[in-house]
Amino acid sequence: MLKESAPTAPHECADCPIRHRAVCARCESDELELLDQIKYYRSFEAGQTLIWSGDPMDFVGSVVTGIASLTQTMEDGRTQMVGLLLPSDFVGRPGRDSAAYDVVATTNIVMCCFRKKPFEEMMVRTPHIAQRLLEMTLDELDAAREWMLVLGRKTAREKIASLIAIIARRDAALNMAGMRGPLTVDLPLTREAMADYLGLTLETVSRQVSALKKDGVIGLEGKRRVTIADFNRLLDEAGDDSDGGMLA
Amino acid sequence: MLKESAPTAPHECADCPIRHRAVCARCESDELELLDQIKYYRSFEAGQTLIWSGDPMDFVGSVVTGIASLTQTMEDGRTQMVGLLLPSDFVGRPGRDSAAYDVVATTNIVMCCFRKKPFEEMMVRTPHIAQRLLEMTLDELDAAREWMLVLGRKTAREKIASLIAIIARRDAALNMAGMRGPLTVDLPLTREAMADYLGLTLETVSRQVSALKKDGVIGLEGKRRVTIADFNRLLDEAGDDSDGGMLA
DNA sequence: TTGAAGCCTTGACCCAGATCAAAATACGAA
DNA sequence: TTCGTATTTTGATCTGGGTCAAGGCTTCAA
């Protein structure tokens, strides 16, 4: 929550990288100006906990760059990631005043924050914001439900393949890149974070990643960079309908 | 999708059992009248599939009485429940025209349906509806995230205890009943449905239910009725912070 | 260049829960 | 009352992934 570092690079909304996907996506320029008055940027370093579960929350905001994760921890230390926050994702819940989950920066991260109170007031007056937030929340709910299938019914190998496919898809959606032919994806998660995402141990993650590589489903450049020669092959390994839609 | 039976008992909104919890909860009486013009009731029998994943959806609606489940199925038949729809829960997604999941009636069920197109138009003009839907969707997202922890990190025994606790809580919330002392809950799910909810096999469910009974955590009246002598004991078995809030 | 701290991999072993099989119980319909 | 089907329980056995343990590989600081 403290110890912010990297200078908070202030943007103009006009050239904001998440302008057309974030909670402000549908706003007209006059609405954007109002938002501009209550927004501020904050930067955090990889590894920092931005928000502790149970803490009072006095802001909400969007991830501008970088990745963060939402996690839940049991008393005995078992942890489960319940959200993976990529650029344009929204953090916090209007109308709730304490955080329900830990939010941890996985990479260095820049957030566009709004003080909660003014944001809530603005939501009432600006239907475009509430509309977009509803749409984003419904998308998150769909993602959560896909994730439940992964957690409840897939094998370790399928889980790893699913995770890589999910990240590749979101990556492509953000970069507007096509999805044909071989593509390369940055997997910005440690083995432990992947394990927390998938309900596995880090050893099992390591073994299955190696196995997928040995079987030629993926290639590795270093530890974190994955190349996918044949996306449909990957979907097949993930146990997904391999015809299903290319983008989200 | 067809074969509706039990006479569609039409209600007045005024004495509708979910009036103050459903998507219409915040509507004023004039808004309710508008909704009334586009609503109709449908009844389904236990076991019927109301909606098939991929089917076109021309309506959305609320569960009035009974229980339904949202499930996802893989090609090889593995299935995972991804939503448990109790009275007042909303079915369907405005803006989407084909169903993403199978919806199956677990018990006999009555739904209050709205034709999708008019409902969407009304949502734009009636902020109370969109507001309430956002609130409900955020609640569902929270529930989905709690569920992810259950699926990813809990043992079979903890999963069963969690499921019973979740149903008891929702039950209490709906009936406005307090939660002190011994309480009795109807578990309206077959062992197989519980297994699909929890990512287990039905044999494991059966064994763990028996074990919880043997250990005095729960009592059984028949197969489906559960008595809970000490709710905190149950939460403890579920691996939850046993102090945490009583209601949702 | 040598440590030290983080990550990641690999191996050996074990166990919670899956699988396979059969029997017991419940419940309508005829 | 009896048969037929669906549901549940219980037992025996198997196995995927967890646990424990040991090294290896990077990176960065001294």
C-alpha cells in the first residue's frame, strides 16, 4: 500500500493505451474531462502488495500497464489466485468499502485511480460508465466460469495448456494481433503464481511445462517466453473445443 | 426448451416472493408497470434442460421459485457446475444472443421472463434496472471467486462442508431467518449434482457426507435434509475464517 | 569471483480421491 | 404388491498429483 516508486508517469486520456477498453471506454470527451479531474496515477513495483484483503478501500481504478493478481489465502497459507488483472482491467468494487482480496503486483504496474466517493457519484450521473462497468463485470464472470471448469475438471497438463491459451488470447486481443501461424507470448508469471492460478503445486507446474515442451506443443525461450507453433494443437491439449472463437 | 408443464402460476409483482431481491428490486411502481407489460411466467419440471449452451436466447429472466444450475460440459463428458441459481437469481446476459451454458432445472421451477429485446431497451431507459443488475453481477462474481478457492485448494471434506455452509447462508438470507442455534437446510441436489458443483466424483461426495455425519458435524433427515447443530463448527470444517460475517 | 537469494528442475515416495464393481435403498407406476 | 429405474452407499484397488529433498541456474551485490 505504501512505498510507491517509479515516477507516476501522467498520461493524457487521449493517448492512453487502455482508452478504448477500460471502464472509461464509452465516455464522450466531456465525460472524460470530468473523470480527468478525479483521476491520479500510481505506480508500484513487481512484488508489492497494492491492497490487503480487509483493508479499507478509498479508491477504485484501472490497470494501465503491467499485471497484478487477485488472491485469496486460507489461514494455513493455502492460496488461490481468483483474478488475473491485465491492462484495462478494473480494480475495486463501487459501493464496497473494504477490499475482499489481496491485490499483488506481478510486474511493475501503473494504475489510473479514482477516489471512490467521487467516482461513485459520477457513476450515478454518467450511465456510460455504469454500462461499461456492467459489461466488463459480465466478461469477468464468464472468465471466472471458464476458470472454474479448469480448476474443477481438468488434468494438470490441460490446466497448463489452458493457462497459456488464455494468456495468448488476451494478449492478442489487447495487441489487436491476429492469431494465425506461430506466435510468441510472454508468460509474466512465476511457476508459483501459475500454481496458485491453477490449483496445483509449483513442482507439478514445472513438470507439465517441461512435458508440453518435450512433446512439441510449446517452445520455450528462456523461462518465461513461450512460442506456440499451432494454436489449435494447444487448444486441443487444453481440452477445449478447438474450433471455438479466436478472440474474446 | 419445450415441454413446459405445471400451470404457469401468474403473479402480481406486488406479492412476488422475490420482489425485493431480483433484478427489479429497485424499481418504482411505474417502472414495475412497464416491466409487467413485457413479462411472462414459465414453469419447468425438475430435470428439464431450460436452455442449451449455444442456443439462441430470446429472453432473460429471474428464478421465482425452485433451483436451477448452470453447467459446462467438455467433449468427453466431464461436467462442471458454474452457477447455482436460487430464487431471485438472474438468467441470461443482456447483449448476448446465444447461451453460454446449459441451464438445467434441479427442482420444479418457475421463472419470470422478459423478452430480451424489450428488456434491453428498457435497461437503457431505466437506470434502476441496470444498477441492480450490476450489483447482482458483482455479487455473483464474488461468489464465483469464493467457489474458485473451494475448487482449487480445498480437500473433499472441506468442499462438502463449504457447499452446505453456502446453501445454508443463502437460504437464511432469502428467508430472513437468523442463524443462531441448530438450523435445518434442504439440500436440493443429488450426490451427482454436488459432485459437479465441487469437482469431485459422486462416490467421494457420498463418503464425505457420511463422514461429516459420523463426526457429528451435520445430521441427516432422509437423504436431502441436513441439520446443522453448530454453524461455526461447520465453517471450521470448511476451512473458512469461522468468525467471518453471518450473512451475504 | 564469490556469495546469497530467488527461481526452477528433477527424483523418490506417498496418499487423497478416482475408478471399477456390487449391493442397498428409495420411489413411482402399473 | 411388485417391478423398474434412479439414487446412494460401500468396498477394493489404482493413480495423478502432492510432498519431501536435493541440486542447478540466474542475477545482483560485495
